[in-house]
Amino acid sequence: MERTIYIPNMADHAYPLSAALRSCGIPAEALPESDDQTLLLGRKYSTGRECFPFIVTTGDFLRKIEEPGFDPDKAAFFMPLASGPCRFGQYSHIHRVFLDRLGHKQVAVISPTSANSYADIGGASLKLRIRAWQALVATDILQKLLHETRPYEVNQGDTDRVYKKALAKLTEAVEKGKNLVRLMKQIAEEFKQIKIDRRERKPIIGIVGEIFMRNNRFSNDNVIRRVEALGGEAWLAPISEWIYYTTQRYKEDSAAERKYRDLLKAILQEKVQRYYEHRLEKPVKKLLLNNEEPRTTEVLQYSAPYMHFSFGGEAILTIGKAVDYIRKGASGIINVMPFSCMPGTVVAIVSKRFREDFNGIPWLNASYDGQEDASMLVRLEAFMHQARQYRDKRRFG
């Protein structure tokens, strides 16, 4: 029986990704953005010991199930697996347990794994994997354009309007299998038309940390807009970073286990990923300061002084990406994480030494659990003041 795959709305990437599935004949839909009902349901059916992204995704799944007309026999929830020292790898298993206990055994949970860099997504269809990859990379690029333009717009709201139209065009183009390079050229021209005032560059703040929390506006209390409201420019670590990392681990693990066929697949996969990324980046390259992503091997080298490469997962990427942003001119780093997140806590511990190595660069460890926290705004205001001072010190000596 054909099922509709429901994709958690972690970020705007969910829309083009669901379109990629539909373009290959797989019914798919991005779930609505999370809201207060999400939290109510998520907390009601969890124990309180789980990390915040689990509570949010559980709430969103249950919110969908409660919709009138929902057919459990024709539904599947998308929840990938990941290895490393993170509870994320257990999400899909626990979701399965919760759904069964609540009487929704018919609902499927689809869980491609990072162990083979998600090679089994959509039945390992090459067409789907290429379209899904292009969809993710193109959305990363749109978000770069959004975040580097909006802080400087003369007419408030112009950038959001152009971005939303561009995202809709991208989603449609992915679903219809259109030429995305041509579309990116059109989108670049539309962003060029936005009237901006960039006589003075605002302090650049690198947003790194746990992938769900840094991307999900509802969960991180719109941290990017808060940075912008306080006079900053936020650079968000791209989702493609994690896919590249899983490809790198796939290569390393295949080589270590002497699985040479898998090693060849991983090498070719990375080449294909780079090819499409470079094609999609080229039309907008001149519009962006943060216009080129480092290779995963570079990110791992940046993080090597702070943690061993065998410490897999997002912690090592968080540190490496922070170095990349500082090298590109960032004046502060925000490490966004769920409350009690182990990799996030490890990064928070390492951050003291990290700051010392980079001339006391402002660093904010921001943990969220869905509760209102008035102190976070105060901490963010103090952080942005320090970031401006750091920028001025860097500029004028």
C-alpha cells in the first residue's frame, strides 16, 4: 500500500526535500511548523528525560495523527538514524515504541541511516538522491542569501518576501525536475534588486551546534532574528555539512573494514555531491561573503586541537565550523543546543580553551528546552555588545 511520507519541519529544507520525493513518484509532505500544541503533545507523551528535539518531533507527529481524515494505513513518518554520542540515533526506535503504545501500529517510521550516508533513502534511487541533494544544497544557499541580505535591507520585509518566493520556486522546480542552475541565476537577480545599505558591516555571528536546534526557529526562539534585532548578521551552519560528514565517515569506515566496493561508492558519492554544489553556488557566489564551504577534512583539521577525530558526531563539526567562521571574519559564535545535550555540553566545556586560542572571541552556549527564559535575552544582549567590541578591536587594532 502506498504511503505518504511526512517530513518533520526542522527547517525550510523540508519543503524542497518533500518535493524531491514527489518528483520520483513517492507521496511526501512537509509537516507544518511546530507550535504550542506541538509542545503540549510532545511533553504529554514523553517522560521528560528525552532531549528537546525528540519532544518537538514527537509532538509534530502526534499533531498530524490527530488531524481529521488522517489514515494510519497510508502514513509514514520520516526520522533518519545517526551514529555517534547523541540520543538522535534512538529517536526512530522510541517513536516506534510510542506510536505502538498509543495504538498507531499501522503508521510506519522510515529511518535511513548515516552509516552509509543515507544511501537507502527512497529505495536507493540515484535520481532521488541527486534531486534530494540539490534540494538541500539550494536551500542552504537561499538561506545564506537571506541571512547576508536581511540585516542591511532599506525597506523592512523586502528580503523575506524575495526569500519566500524563491523557496516556493525552488520547491516547484525540484518537483517538476527543472534546471536548478538556471533557477539560481534568476534568484540571484531577484536578490540583487533588494535595496540595501552595507556601508558598515555588522558583527558577524556564527550559529553552530546541534543540527535540529540551530535550524528550527520554534525550538531556538528565533535566535537568528534576535541576533539581527540586536544589530548582528547571523551565519547559519548549513545542513549539507552533516551530509558531507556522513559521506566522509562512510569512506573512512569502508576503508577500515576493507569494504572496497563501499569505499568506491563513497568516493564517487562525494564527487557527485561536490559537482552539484559547485554548479548551484556559482550563480550567487559574488553576492555572498560566506560563499564557499570548507571540505569535511578541513573542518576536522580545524577541530583536531580540541577533540580527537574518533569523537564522532556534531561536536567535532561544531568546533570545526566555528573556526571556519572566525577565519572568514566572524566576531562571535553561538553554540545552540538542547538542554542536557551531551555533544553540546562537550563543546561548551571545550569553548573556554577555544576562546583563549582566538583572542577571547565572544562565545555563547545557548541551551533551550521550550521554557521561557528571560535571562537568555540578557545574555544575548551582553554577547552582542562583546561581539561589537571584538569586531572593532579586530578592525582598528
